[in-house]
Amino acid sequence: MTEIATSAEAEAAIAQVAGLIDKLSGVIAEETALVHAGNVRKATALGSVKNDLAAQLFTRAERLRADAKFLLRAAPAAVAALNRGQEAFRAVLQKNMIVLATSHAVSEGIVRRLSGDLARKAAPQVYGATGRTTGPNPKHGKPLAISKVL
């Protein structure tokens, strides 16, 4: 990895990272909108693009991190703009994590309810010693098969 030596190189390197942040932010915002709309299959298709951009961003950000002291002296305005871009990116990531966590919780709730309904239907309807119907024994439940194909 080469060291950044001039102000022009510093600004170019910062601009590359800022551009990658903008591109990745756009992809993540699109993923968020798709998941929020229930189009999980389309959102999943963005995974390879997102991974590629994240890998590029990591590599270029490490280069900047190695030359951080020089960058602060050589291009303070560009560093400040990059910091503002990172804050905006964090907000996009936060919204994405909230939508993904909500989607996960909803789908997990659906699967749990489906599993419980299937277990209740499979259990014999008998009365226990107290005169009330007994619930299904979780030890004797059948596994629920799920297809992961979206």
C-alpha cells in the first residue's frame, strides 16, 4: 500500500472514499426501502453489490487511516466533509438495521405462531386430571421444515 504524499493525493483518496460511501449508502437505502415494502427477494439480490462496495470501502478507508495525521494537515476541509458524509451514512445504516430487525422479528413471530398452530392441531384433544384440555407437549413436537428459497 502506497503512502499518501501530496495534498492532491490526499484529496483524491478522500474523494474516492466519499464516493464509495455515497454509492454504498444508496444501495443500503434501496435495500431498506425494498425490505420495508416486503420485497425481500429483490433486497437479497443487492447483497453482492453491497458486499463489493463494502470491501472496497474497507480497503480504501484503511489507507486513509494509515495516513490520518497527514490528511488532517493536507486536506482539512476534505476530511471534515468526509466526516459529515460518514455521519449521514451512519443514519442510513441505523435505519437499515431497524427495518431488518423489524422484518426479522415479524417473520420469526409468524414462524413461531405457525409452529404452535401445527403442534396444537397434531396434539390429541384430551382432558387432563384437572378436567381441562391439555396443551401439546413441546418434547413430542414435530420439527417445522422451512424452505429458505426466497
